[in-house]
Amino acid sequence: GAVVSQHPSWVICKSGTSVKIECRSLDFQATTMFWYRQFPKQSLMLMATSNEGSKATYEQGVEKDKFLINHASLTLSTLTVTSAHPEDSSFYLCSAIDRASNQPQHFGDGTRLSIL
Amino acid sequence: DAKTTQPNSMESNEEEPVHLPCNHSTISGTDYIHWYRQLPSQGPEYVIHGLTSNVNNRMASLAIAEDRKSSTLILHRATLRDAAVYYCIKGTSYGKLTFGQGTILTVHP
């Protein structure tokens, strides 16, 4: 079945650091990727939609200059949390879909980000 | 756009069927009903989705009401590995998914 890989699985870094998270579709071409954030005991919250070769569309309240998204190829999207602070600590997830197919959206296993 | 409505939690015994309900009274004609489940510290796993007709796959069955305002996810024989948070989501087949709080399913041995 379709596989989406996220890297790294977890990261701990100091406040002020920028952190890049990768999301790869391993066996299909992901025309669209989505980035979510999930706080403990809460549901997933969509942050942005990323279409290959174009700028990401951010949900209301999500700072585009804070969360930089790049979707330069059909198999890779990256989320960079710039100048991360403790309140950015969360579980970040991506999902991917090939809009040309009838396959469902598949999720990566998430990246746990802890900012000290 | 209103999300779906699901019970906060449900319990089942191992090897018994489980019926997880979902209300989506504001569903549009082009919205699919998607079901995902999530284990702790993992990404959501696709379970099943459908538009109008009932659907079956190796994991579960999806029964959709005739007016499409509600649906039920059916796990035919629950196992301990089925314990998870189950999310019912309405949306297009290729668009963004708006997650609600989901149903926490507990399976007792």
C-alpha cells in the first residue's frame, strides 16, 4: 500500500533554532501534501495545504513566515519551523495524496518536536 | 463548515462486532465520508471511505444512511489491536480533511 515517510521521528532542540521536517511519498506521486499539528490529547489541526510546484495555502491563524513549506517535487515536501519556541512543541504530521488517482490520503508517522 | 459528530468513547469486547456511529447532517453532495484511526504517537491510518453506497474492505464495513446524514463504521470482530481513536471525516476525495475529536474505542480482552 501507499507509504508516506516522515523524518525525523523526533527532535529536541533549543529555543531559537529552526527545524526542518521532511515528508516523502515512497511509492506514488504526491500532487498534494497536507501538514497537520496535534497537541497532546487533542485532534489533528490542519496547518497548510501544499501543491507541488506552487505556494502553500495556510489555514487561518497559521503564520506562513513561521512555518515555511516547500513542495519542490512530487515526492517531497518540507516544513521548516523557524526560530522555534517552546510553544511550538507539538506532534507534526503530514499526509499525501495523488489527486489524479482514486487512492485515499495517507499519513506519515509524525514528528515529535520538543523545544527546550 | 460543521464537522461530524461522534460519541466521545465506546467500549467493546474482543471478538465482538463494533458499530461506531457518525452524524454528518451538513454533508454536501460531493463530500465523501472518510474513516481513519489513530494509535498513540502514530499517524492516522486509513480505514475506509464511501460516497453513497455501503462499502466493504478487509478492515471494516461502512454503512451509509440513505439520506447520507449519518454513517456507521462496522468492525466485524474487534481485536485488541483495534483499540484506537476513530475519526469520521467528511470531505472531497482529494481535499483537506478536517478532523473532529473522534471516538476512543476501548477493546476488552
